[in-house]
Amino acid sequence: MNGPLEWIASIGTIVAAAMIAFDMGRRATAWGFILFCVVAAMWIYIGLKENAIPLAAMNAVLLGINAWGVWQYWFHPKNREDSGKHEAAS
């Protein structure tokens, strides 16, 4: 498990974590969650391909958690209303 796909998924995971941890605003955080979803799907594929079922299972759960984050930051009506207020105040 040391191919280019694994490296891309690893780097993507690091970048997504940084985007969320640096708290650069709602939009950057939302894109961080989207990137987390993409790399989680990659890790699921890698885990299934390499017969690393714990890796695939963990990332299936993480995919669900991060999909919830995407919903919260991009689509939840409560947050869509709040983002309009923040943009008007800026």
C-alpha cells in the first residue's frame, strides 16, 4: 500500500484536516468537509482493493460523518440563513 493513490489520499486527508482546523471561515470549512468525503471514498476503495477491511470500514463511518458536515455547512436551512446575515454585516 504505497502507490500514488495512497499518497494522494494521504495528502488530501492532511489538507482537509488543515482546512477545518485553521478555521478560515464557513466556506473553507465546508470545502474541507467535501475534500474529507472524497478522500474517505478513496480510502474505502483502497481498503477494499487491498483487503484492509478495518481501513475501509473506518472510512465508511468517516464518510458518513463528513457528509453530515457537508450538510451542516452547505445545505442546512439554519446555516444558510446565518451565512446571509454574516455576509451582509461584513
